[in-house]
Amino acid sequence: MIKLIAIILLAISTAGAGYFGWTQKKSSAAATEQVAELTQKVEEADKKVEATEQELAASKELLPPLMTKAQELEAVKAAFSYGMVLKDLEAAYLKEKKALSTERQLGLAGVRLLTNGTKDPATVEAFQKALEMTDWKGQQKVICAAQNALAAAGEKVKVMSECQPEAAAGKGESKAGSKAAPADKAESKDAKSSDEKKNDKKLDKKGAHGPADAHAVHWEYEGAMGPENWGKEFPTCGRGKSQAPLNVKGPFEKVRYSLAPDYKQGQLKIVNNGHTIQVNVPNGSKIRIDGRPYDLVQFHFHRPSEEHIDGKPSAMVVHLVHKNMEGELAVLAVMLREGNENSVIKTLWTHAPKNEGPEVVPDGVMFNPANLLPKELDFFHYDGSLTTPPCTEEVKFFILKTQVSISKDQVTDFPFKMNARPIQPANGRPIYSN
């Protein structure tokens, strides 16, 4: 009996020892695995530290030239801080009594930036005007300089990928192109985003007449950012004394010259930019105003007409936007009254996008803007502004006296129920008639 008990005790002891050994072995294996995992993490951390140290060393090499550039900039700003250069420059340009070129406008904005800084509203407005005057195809540097300056001033502007600093571009960073710009380039060309085939526009994509953006600041025709509030973000819209549109009524002053359109047929390029339907016109179409040539840039539509005749609007209006070599803008307005179907408008509406989006270029569809004009080209004329933000002034308006028919259904098919700025005060401006 004693022998049996001893055997049992021996078996239990042996089993216990085996179990203890097994548990110890398992714990040891787990610990080994954890050590291996921690070792791998330490190695990865060491590599990151090494990479960071290398980047830091590279940054230190770049620092001296950046410090030099910063010192140079501070010296330039100090030289301009007294404001005398700015005053002299403005006086010299004013004495010439003609519109500034895009390059001069950008230079003037740059001097204002150095003199008064980014907090000066006139600095922001000066760069915005430089964008409005810009032809994308020939003036990409102007757009980049103005967009980067507006971004530095804290404006809500998207800087195009083409305008990004080289360091950012090298890392594959890019921002969607600007419709920058200014919004209305409606009556000026739209500086568009990075899609090259939209660059004919020269106006802010979101701008009532363009692009894209020009979108620097959101605005609408109704609500919190409707026309009555545009002046909060775009000072000229609220403070300007030569704003458009006007109510055209007599008495009129006489002019003796006439308009001479010379429009050419070209590939149809049409876009819904979120504020209007716009057609971007290929190079070659012109108009002569008192003998001076202006290139036709684009045309777009408003519902109802922005201009009123003796207090009454028409069903719609088409604005044909022109620009001369000096950057001056001229808008030819064709009033559209409700009546018979318009076959020319039918062609446009067939291809016009119902929703905001990129430019549409339908294969083989040609269009001649001359087909929008009536036979008689007698006109009313006044000096106005862009009718959408930033409401830049010194825009010549010519409103044809003869109206063109458009059917009720065609008016209804226009994808914007209302996209017309209210009538603005004349402030003593004369209205002319030929």
C-alpha cells in the first residue's frame, strides 16, 4: 500500500514538473517574439531618425540663401515704405490718361503691396484687376504672380498647379486651378484652371461671365452673397460710381460713329460655369468701335436682361465681350424679346450643359457669332463696369436698339431662372445714341 502511494506521489510530481517546464517554455517563446518585434520597431525608428537628420541637414543648407532673400525683400520693402514711389507712379500713369497694360497693372499692384502690405484693401483690388485684364495664353506669369499675392493676403483663392512653388511641385503637390480669379470675368476673360483646353476663356470659371476660377470668393444672385452684399467682399461693387447695368432712358447725347463687327465662324466651345451659359470664341473675330479694333473673347447670357429700356427689361440678353490690345473691355448687348423660336439659340441650347462643369467642344459643330446680331446695329452707349464681382469699371457698353426674338420655351430651357444684376445708379453719367 505504501509502495502504491509512493508511486502515485512520484507520478504527480513528475506531471507537475512537466507542466511547469511546458509553461516556462511557452513564456520564453512569447518573450522572444516580443523582443524580436521591439527590435524591429527600434530599427525602424532609427531609420526614421536618420532620414529626419538628413532632411534637417539639407534644410540647414537651404537656410542661408533663404535668409539672404528675406533680407533683400525687407530692404526693398523699406525702400518703398515711405510711399513716394507709389504716389509718383500713380501720378505718372494718371497723366497718360489711358488704360494700363496688364504688366503695368501688375507692377503697380506689386509696388502697392511693398508699400502698404497685404492688409490694404487697395492692394488686393489691384491684384484682382491684374487678373481680370489677363489673357491666360500670353500672360501665365501675371496670373501666377497675382494669385500667389492674393493667397499671401489671406484671400480665399485657389492657386493653380502651374503657379505652385517648385518645391511643392516636386513633391507632387498641386491645387486645382483657379478659377481664380476673379469671378466676373464675365465681361473680361477668364483665367482658368489647369485644363489647357479651357484656357481660351480668360474669365473666372465661376464668374458670371467666366471663370474661375477665377473660386476666390463665393457669390450668388440671391441670398447672403447676393448683389446687395457683393460690396462686402468686392469693394468696387459697393463703392464704384460707374457700375452696370443701367436703365437706358433719354435724354441722349449724340455720337457719330458706328459699330463694325467682323465675326468669323469657328469651332463651338460652350460651358456652364455655374452663373451663365458662355461660349468661348476662337481667335479671329473682331469689332471696330469708332475705328478701333477689339477682339471678341466670349459671349454669355442673362435672364432677364440686365439692361432695361425705359424701365423695362427684355426676356434675356446676350453680352458679347471684347478686349483690345490695351486691355480695354467693350460689351455689345443684344436684347432678346419673347417671340418666335430662334434657330441660332436652338443650336447653342442643344449643346449647352444643363449643369456646371467643364467646357464642351462638340465634334464638327461650327458657330458664327454674327448670327446672333440683328440687321440694324444702331445702339445706345454708356461707360459701365463688369456686372459681376469684382465689378471692375471702365467697361464700354453698347446696347443694340433692335431686339432679337427668342421663344418662351427657349427662355424656359435656359438653365438659370435669374442671373441678372439689378439696375445701378447712373450718378450723372451720360447715355449716348448714334
